[in-house]
Amino acid sequence: MDGLHRMMFDDVLTEHGLTGFTDTDRAEVVSAWPSCSSTLPTSADWRSTPSGPPN
């Protein structure tokens, strides 16, 4: 699955002209991808965060 994620990530970077990512950067992002939450935070989540929502 990492290979597919890497291909898709490379495509997104290319489509948006994001050329500053090295191969090491790309590999790091792809390896961290599975640990990212797939849900958006709710207002209750932000209320429980001391700093509140991002600006």
C-alpha cells in the first residue's frame, strides 16, 4: 500500500507544483500517512484543547 500512497502523493505534489520535497521528505510523509486520523475534529474536540481551534 505504501507504493500506491507514494505514487498518489507524487502526483499531488506534481499537479500543484510543489517541488521542495526531497525523496526523504516524501518517504517520511508516506510512512506517517497510516497513523493520521481519518476524521475531522469536532467542536467538542476543540473545547477540550487548551489552545482552542487553529486560526
